[in-house]
Amino acid sequence: MNAEIELENSYCARNYHPLPVVLTRGSGVWVWDVDGRKYLDMMSAYSAVSHGHCHPRLVNVVQQQVAKLNIVSRAFHSDTLGPFLKRACELTGQDRGLPMNTGAEAVETAIKAARKWAYQVKGVAAGQAEIIACSGNFHGRTIAVVAMSDEPQYQSGFGPFPPGFKLVDYGDIGALERAITRNTAAFLVEPIQGEGGIIIPPDGYLRACQDLCRRHNVLLIADEIQTGLGRTGKFLACEHEGVVPDGLVLGKALGGGIMPVSLFLARREVMDVFTPGDHGSTFGGNPLSAAIGLESLNVLVEEKLAEASAEQGKYLLERLQALRSPLIADVRGRGLFIGIEIDPAQARARRVCEELMRRGLLSKETHETVVRLAPPLVIDRSQIDWAVAQIDEVLKMLERIRMAS
Ligand SMILES: *Cc1c(COP(=O)(O)O)cnc(C)c1O
């Protein structure tokens, strides 16, 4: 085993099960291990690296800003936060943004905003506000956020949890309607469930959620931390159905593959429930993060990465759907956000990922049965062709092993 892996295993908490590869360098869709082997990154850090590794424009902005001013806290203003939030609002149709760092913090911020809005604006009785989320959701790992999860492992051993959350079946508009009460503050939803296994709800679902929420004076909050910023072939996945949510959570790719940068964005009426001292973060919205966030948005727009995701994603999906393997139970996706469901009776998704790694393609299983393919949005057609050839070879090899056993 690599000395690096042994060292990490000795000192690092065991809260992940990484593939046995030690990376040291990245550029665009490629990463290199410590032995100089090159890999195509089809995971892009759970979509945090949509721009590709070390995008030259982003590296340049970091280098300029890092030598100038980095951290001031929100005790003072900076000259980069305003331009970043203005651009984020323009691109998302929202009025104001509250900057945080990680995705989970921005989700917590959304929950706080929704609860306070329910008490101050909607008139819900003190302590009664409810948030509705979906079965199979993933919104992060803090205590309040895992309180919304129905994945036993995310909660096991970590209780007690704060109350005030309800779950409804994902994709079931009737279930949402039945769950709404006069105490409902918000419905929090991922337009496509990423960690849940690239689960795409029925057409028209989000639109119907928006109509239902409007009718009942409930906030629709979209967690687009993973689906946003071009991943599904539109700037926001909500745009596939012409939906503009009342609150929007962004993270991952917002940091340009360099820094944790997250935002909760909302209509003025929602965001204005926050007053000085209510909520905050020492690092949220710092000058370096804001400069990176602004450039990451500008690169997405100017390099037309959402359009590229739509076009290349369609091509990759068609190529994968044309593979005839008994190991594949399903292939689904939108844009460059694709899951290959492996029939668990035939092979484990983890094994598929390990074999792909040996051939120089990096991906990761989710929910034990799904191989996730979410490469940087700068991937080109020849790289996709190469990836599909590797996947085809690995599936054929595992099929042969299965037949022989
Ligand atoms: C990754 C993710 C989060 C959590 O983001 P962190 O930066 O890991 O805290 C929340 N929601 C969704 C949909 C995600 O994919």
C-alpha cells in the first residue's frame, strides 16, 4: 500500500472510504497521482469542480486577490462582496444573498430564514413552524440537517435531533399537499436528488410544487448545491420547469473548485427577516471567497458551461444507454449529471469504480448501487468516448467474471 494512504489512514478520521488513489495535481478534467499516472475525473468532487481543476481564470483571480486582501469578517465591508452578490442575484432571479462557506451552513441558513419568516410574516405561532423535506434527501451533515434525513446511517448515534421537520415522498405532489398545514414554513427540495442516487422526479413536479406552495403561502426552497451552476444543462435545474423558488441554496461549484463558497439567496421579503446579530459566519463572504465566487459565475456564463453540459450530457447519456450490459439496471441523468444503476445481483458499484480507477477513470458509487458520472463541464467529446470505452470494457470484464463463477 502507498505510504501516503497508510499515513492518512493512521491519522485521519475514518468517516470516508476513498478509492485507493493518491492525487497530487489537477488540470481541467485530468488529475495525476503521486506516481505520475493520469486519470479522467468523472466525479469532480461531487460537482464542486464543474469548471475543471485549476481553471486558469480562477487561479489568476486567486493569485491577484490572495496578495491583496483575504479575510475581514463582516464587521467591515469589502470591495468584492457586493459585486459577487449582485451577479448571483442577477443570474438566479433572487433579490439578496447571505454568504456562507459550506453547503450545510447555507442549508441551515435557509431553515433559519424560513422559520423566522413563518413567525414574522406568515404569523405561525411561536415554536410551531414546520419544514417539509423529501424522503431520500441529502442536504448536508449538521445536526439540524441530518434531522431531516431518512438515511439511518446519517442519524445513527447522533441524536437527539431538533424537531420541526416532516418528510414526504420525493416526486409525489399529493403527499406534499397532504403534509402542508397552516404551520408549514417551507418545502425544501433538490430538483434532482444527487446523493440519493441521481433520482429525477416526474416531469412537472417542481412546477406543481411551486403552484402548491404559492397557494398555501409556503416557501419553496430549492437546494441546488449540486444541481445548480450548469450541472444539469441549465444554469439552475429549476429552469427546466420555469420555476423561480422563494429561496435558493448554492454551494459546491460556486467556489470554482478552489474554496468552499456557499450562498442562501431569497426574495427580499424572506431575507429581510434577518437583522444584525441574528446569524453570521466569520469567514462567510470574505474578500477571497467573494472574488472567487464572482469569477466562477462569470466563467460559467462566458464559457457557456451550462450549454456544454446539456450538449455533452445528452451525448454521454445516449452512449451509455446504448451499452448492452446485463449489469446495468438503469441509466439516467440530465446534463452531465448521470447515474448508472448497477444490478446488485450482478456486481457491486464499488467494484465497478475500482476497476474504472485501474483504467484511469475516477468515479464514486453512491448508495451502493449507483455509479455517478459528473465530470467537469469542460469535458469534450473525445474524452467522453474514451470514458464510455473504459466503462464498456469494465462491464464486459465483470460480466465474464460473473459468468465464470
Ligand atoms: C453536497 C450537498 C450539500 C452539502 O454541502 P457541504 O458543502 O458538503 O456541506 C447539501 N445539499 C446538497 C444537495 C448537496 O449535494
